[in-house]
Amino acid sequence: MNIYFICTGNTCRSPMAEAILRSKAGEGISVKSAGVNAFDGIPISSHAKTLIEAENMPYTPRSRAVTSEDLEWADLVLTMTTSHKAFLLHSYPEVAAKTFTLKEYVMQATYPDVQDPYGGNLEIYQATFDELDEVIDGLTRKLSGMN
């Protein structure tokens, strides 16, 4: 199972989601992340890096832009917001059947978007990290039920 997390710049939410899932995923799950407005090679946010490293999680330290090759690679494309999903469906309609917001895929959420910590302090990043950690616990349970 290949999972592709998508956010805006691939410096905050999707790298944290990638690291969290990579640390929790069982055998047979590969994870990548990218951003719909990302540039390749930008260092991830220092706060995201701090939180990921505090948990000793493997991570990708630099941003990547969404590519059609990676979208093809993915079995499941999970976005951080409904606007990221809408962008992908507009730009890559062929991925519609496998593209969901993370919360939409995992649970019935009143608010389907993961909060964006960009520009915030470490506390705000911690809140997003904790939100992702909780939702990704649900994702791992759902994926383990598919095996």
C-alpha cells in the first residue's frame, strides 16, 4: 500500500503526517508527501523538524512538489484539506477514486481539514502534530483491517 500525503508547501502538515505514519506503519506500507504549492528542496519547518526528531521518527527533511508520477505510484492520496483535494481533482481527475481528505478517509469529521500551523509557534505545531497522530492512529487501524 503506497500512501501519499498532500498539503500546501510540504513543510509542515504532510511531512509530519508522513513521519508519523512511517513510524507506525506495518510491513507493506510506503509513505511519501508533497505539496500542491511546494518547491522541491525547501527545508521543512524547524518546528515540524523539532517535533518529529523528539519522537525519533524517520522523516523526509526537504519539500517536494506533487508529481503525476507520485500520484500514479500512490494507492491512496490523503490531503490535509478539502481545498487540497479540490486542487488535485481539478488538476488530476484520474486520481479521484483514490483521493480523500485524511479525516474524510479515516472518520466522520465535522471539520474535515487538519489545522495549518504555518507561521505559528511550537505550541501550535504541537497541536497539529497531536491531531495528526490521533487521526493516523485511526488510519493504521483502518489499513490493518484491509490486510
